[in-house]
Amino acid sequence: MTKPDSAPLIVVIQNAPDVPLNLVGKWLAESGFDLRTIHAYARQPLPSDLDSLQGWVGDTEILAIIALGGSIGALDDEESPWLVVERALLKDAIDNQLPVLGLCLGAQLLAASKGGEIGRAPRPEIGLHQITISDTTDPIFGKLSNEEPLPTIQWHQDIVATLPPSATTIASSALCRNQIFRIGELQYGLQFHPEADQTIVGMWEKKGDEAYQRSEKRIGIANEVAGQMTRLEAIWKPAIKRWGELVLARVSTPPRPPSPHQ
């Protein structure tokens, strides 16, 4: 268990140098979390199972994992060989009911780790796009249906085309059915970027990755994001902090046993 004098710990897997935890890290730090990042893109060793990850951390119990985004594909193992290990680690986290938050690429890795299928969207989603909530009973995102339409920062061309058998769609966009999905009790994939802001988007715009080049949106995205940051934070900060609150609640309340089909 977590030592009484230690902050609750979340391990973060960063998959690209220009996709940091940023705002999500700030919000969770405000809630008292210690966030330790493994820079997988820089070939920092990444354990393939929870026991090994706990050994890397030390005495403080890991309460959750966050897997971040990047312009690589979730199955680009030859180009990015750590992805095989990351998917194995995420699968072990799911199987052991550890809370996980996957963002963009991280959401795709989360789905793929349990047999979900990754595909290509009809068109890339770049910049600001709206999503709608379909599962209003979800304990974290369900009530956001009262705030619709929900703006999000998108930067992807790949999608989770088919969810794992145990997963549930929470929210969708016009081009991507699985914008938010849930696998286990606190295991969520978000295809968008709640962590990003205009500065991060400005870096992506200048970089101009493949998704950006294939999109119809070429200039001014960072400025558009800057104009919506107040609303973006008003929506997604409480949701992310709510996830953190429920992660903390598990310390004193053991998780329910997995259902037989998971």
C-alpha cells in the first residue's frame, strides 16, 4: 500500500517529445498526485508488467497509469519498438484492474492491448472538433451531456475502429465513433487531447505531421484553440480531476472483481 507520508503516485508514459502531460499533469498535481514520467520515445526502459513497473518505482504504490499521444501509429512496432512493451503493460494493468487513462495514441494502445482494432479515419481530425456523449450513466463523463456541444482538441488520423469485447463507447464525433471509451471501472481511452493548449498545438502545427498534411486545416489552428481555452478547461479539468478523485477512493475501497467476460 501507499506509504502514509508519500503522495499518491501515477506513472506517465510519454510517447513523443512534443506530447507532454501538460495540463492534465497540472490538474492532477493540484489534486495531490505525484506524477512520474517514463520517456519511452527516448528509449528510457519501460517495464512490460506491473510488478516490474512497481520495482522501478520503489516503495510507493502505483495507483494509475497514463499513456500519452504521439504521431506514430499504435502498431508501428518496427519504428517504435517500445510499443510492444507498452501494450503488454497496459494489458496487465487492465487485467489487474489498475486505473488507466489513455490519450489519443494512448487510447489506441489501450484498446489494442485487449484486442481492439485500429483503423484510419475517413479524414483526419485536426484542431477543434465537437463530440457528443452517448452513455449518460458514465460516472465521469456522463453528466457532460448537459454541456453539449463539447469542444475538444483533436490531432489524429488513426482511430479505434473496433473496441475490445469488454469496452463501452462513452462519446463520439462525426468522424470517430470511439472518442471516449471505458474498458474497466476506471480504464478510459480519450481519442482527443485534454492535456493540450495553444502552445502545444502551435508546436504540432509547425511540425506538420502526416495527419496534419492530410487534413483540410492548414493555418491558424493554435489561434483558434487559444480562443476556446477557457471553455476547454472548464469542461475537461473537472472531468480529469473527477477521474483522479475516483482513483484515490480506491485506496480505501478495494475494486470490484472483474466480470467473467473481461
